Amino acid sequence: MDFVNFDPAELAKFQALADRWWDPRSEFRPLHEINPLRLAWIDGLSPLVERKVLDVGCGGGILAESMARKGADVLGIDLADKPLKVAALHAQASGATVAYREISAEALADGCEASFDVVTCMEMLEHVPSPDAVIKACARMAKPGGWVFFSTINRTPWAWLIAIFGAEQVLRILPRGTHDYRKLIRPDELKQAASRAGLELRDQRGLGYNPLTRNFRLHRSLRVGYLLAMQKNRRQPAMKKASSSNQPRMNETDKAPPA
Ligand code: SAH
């Protein structure tokens, strides 16, 4: 049987919480709070109006819908059906025009080579068995010169202290077990995987949280959460289809030092 690049236990976490996705005081509060920051950053680098945009691992559609409101033509994809249903209902109620599909990035890439001006894949790679395969699929689906945005969490003891112990056990802004330290991804690992897929780094930002003011902000340090903006090489040789079946996790193969 073909290797399918998802972890049922990871999807189950998001299925179980789906009905609370749009409650800004719920487990998804961090996503609601970081959304204006990441949206402005993306739109500043690559204006979204009238662009064709793919949001990979869109969940309940917080980012996808906000990009549609900026005038983009957005398709959101995810493998968890409940968040997708919530996303579709919310878009209907709010009048946003977004399309949603239950499909993996790798499967969509087979029919959507070089199809999108912008591909976003936020807070998702750390929940996937082979992030490398998702990165390749995102790169394949971007048009030459198109933009690909990733965000995830660094894998360092400091990131564990802040993003797992602090966020899940002390501040309790995320449910326990949201993140597994071993699946976190160092910026250099993500940059190297993206570069192998034909993407060039254009900008990077760290995500900071002030527990006193309870505010998120974008800053320079990539020590905990971070976002990367990449652009697809214009003179790219045709890329081979991602063969994910026997690929080790990239954080087992790349020995990048901590960022
Ligand atoms: N990107 C959204 C949601 C992040 S939550 C945002 O930042 O607002 C992580 C999402 O990734 C969940 O909706 C989960 O269902 C999805 N996900 C996890 N593994 C996946 C996979 N292998 N393929 C597609 N989506 C996946």
C-alpha cells in the first residue's frame, strides 16, 4: 500500500475541537491572534488581491477566509473533514468566497503543477509524518516566481520550554499534547528542504508572545515559532513527483545546528 502522509492521531486532535474553531476564546485563540500579523506580512510581501492562493492544512479556515477577504481566489485543503465543514459553513455565513477540499497537498499537486501565485502552509508541518513531501508538493503547485509561506515551531530546548511546557502547561493557551517535541522543525531544516524543492528564501520572522500583555508579535528571533517566505525559482527544471514512501523525516536526516 502507498505511504499516506498523515498521522491519524494528529488529525483526530483537530477533528475533536472543530466546532470551537471560530471561538476566539477557545483552543484556537492563538491562531485568531496571530492571524492579522501573518496576513499583513504575507500581503505585504505578495499582495493577495486577485491572486490564486492555496492554503494547505487550512483547518477551520481562519487564514484562508482572511486571504479571500483581501480579494484572493482561495482554495483551502485539509485531511480532517470536520474542520473543513466548519470552514465552509463559516464562509457561507460570513459571505466570504473560499473553496475547500478534503485532499492532501501531494495528491492535489499531481493535477495542479505550477497553478498558484501564493501557497500558504501554516502551523501544519509539525503535525505531518513527512514534512519534506508536503514542502515539495507546495513548491510544485506554486507558479514560477510564485510565493510559498511556511510557519511552524523550532526544535530547541528553549522552544520546548516556551511553546510546549509554557503554552500547554503553564499558560494553558494550547491543549496538552498539541505539539510533540520530536516533530518540531528547525529553521535550517525547513530552509534546506525548501531549497531542495526549488524555493528561495525571501524573508523570515519569529513569533513572539508576551505573557503579561498576552500579545503576539512578529520579531527577529526564530527561537520559538517562526514564519518563512520563499519564492519559487523562475528558471526551474521540471521537478519530479515527490516520492514520500521511503523518505525518513527530515529532522532525522539533516544535522543542522540549532538556530
Ligand atoms: N493552517 C491553519 C490551521 C493549523 S492547525 C492555521 O494556521 O490557521 C493544523 C491543521 O493541519 C489541522 O487542520 C489539521 O487537520 C491539518 N493537518 C494535519 N496533518 C495534515 C495532513 N497530513 N494533510 C493535511 N492537513 C493536515
